[in-house]
Amino acid sequence: MDDTGTIVAFWILTVVTLGAALMVVIVRNLLHAVLSLVLSFIGVAGLYITLSADFVAVAQVLIYAGAISVLILFALMLTPRAARDNAETFLQGPALVLAGLTAATIAGVAAATDWSEASRGPFTQTAQAIGEALLNRYVLPFEIASVVLLVAMVGAIVLVRED
């Protein structure tokens, strides 16, 4: 991250990601919360790109912004309309305390860590090796996992469908 454009993009993506994550917690409509979560996932993928982690960024978009978000939306659409609001609960206070303790721990660790740069060479490219492994050696387990996930999704539809 030596050039000015990358640094500016990093900080813009940081603000967008944190703002979207905050919106997930603040908004009352669960559909809006899921859409904010998708924006947060995409922001994290952008952060990975600015850090030269291209494969992790693509995996973030495919797995989290794509599959997990669709799964959450799918589950949300299958729930009754009355249960879709983001109502207040008695656990709001303990969750706020836990979030504060987590933030304090992260801030303490960040302040106590020596952030000197590593003196090693650049990272090796692994995306091609992972792609070849998934399409050659591990193609059968990969396809079996996708069929199992498809069967689970169809089973969930059948179970919640009203006759």
C-alpha cells in the first residue's frame, strides 16, 4: 500500500464497511439489515483487494456476499411476516456490554502490538493452484457438497411449504 490511491480506497472502504456493519445493528427492518450486511461483505472484499489478497476477495464475494446472503434472505422470506421485525429483546443490554468488552479487547491488543513491517519477500500466488485442485483432484467432493447443499435447500422448502 504505497500509492495514494490505494490508501484513499482503503480508508473509504473502511468507512463504508463499518457504516454498513453499524446499519446492520441499528435498522429495525431485517431485510434492510441483510442488505446492509451484503454491503459490509462487499466492503470487506474491497479491503482484501487493497491488501493484494485477490483470492480471498473473490472467495469473500462468492461465499459471503453471494451464498450466505442469499441463504439469509431465503430464510427470511420463509419466516412468517410477523416474525420479521427486529424487535427489542431483554438480551440487548448484555449484548451491548459484550460488544463493548470485545471492542475494548481489540483496542487493547491493537495498542499493545508491535506493528513493524515483516522483512520477507512478496506473497506467492496460490489462486491458480487452488483452482486446479478444485477442478482436478477435489472435483468429486466439491460436486457432492454442492448437491448436498441443494438437497438441503429443497428439503427446507418442502418442510415449510403450506399444503
